[in-house]
Amino acid sequence: MLGKWNNTAPELELDVSRETLAESVIEKPDARSYDTHSVLVNRVDDPDGGTQPIFRQGFSGTCAYAFKDANDSVVNAVTTLALFAEYSGVGSAVARGCGNVNVEVINE
């Protein structure tokens, strides 16, 4: 997301290192919420002149994030990137409907 943000809005570049993110952000995936499914991502011509669908395995689920000893600038940058993910999507095949993100920011 950081690279996508910096390419999309270079005048608002965020400078957060992977090390800082690893030290400051705790990922809490909820494996019980995972739902796997196949997604049509492309169609290719087959030798008989028809088209063949290409499916990829995907999943949906819930993941929460928390901060550990993060300063305000890191919290703001990560929150900005999370909200940007709602706009831009994540992963591959975003243009084909994959990578949808819903963000809920909670102050605790």
C-alpha cells in the first residue's frame, strides 16, 4: 500500500520503513472468518477458437490491527494507508473486482 500511495500521491509521500511497521503494528487476523472462493480473473483463447476462463483461488476475512509503542506519525500514516486501501484495493486483479477492503477505525 505504501508504494501504491507514493506512486499515486507523490506530493504527499509517506516515509515509513518496513522495520518501523514491523515494530509498531500488530496484525490480528481472524482465521474463523475466512471464506475461500474462486474468482474469474481472465479469459484466454483456447486452441479450438473458443475462450477458456482462468480462475484464481481467493479468500475473504477479517483482520484487525493494533499499535505497539507507535508514535502519532506512524499511527496517522498506517491509518491513511488503510483508508486508501478502500479506494485503491489490494493485491492482484483489483480491476476485476478482487482486493476489496472495508476499514473501520476505532479509537481505544
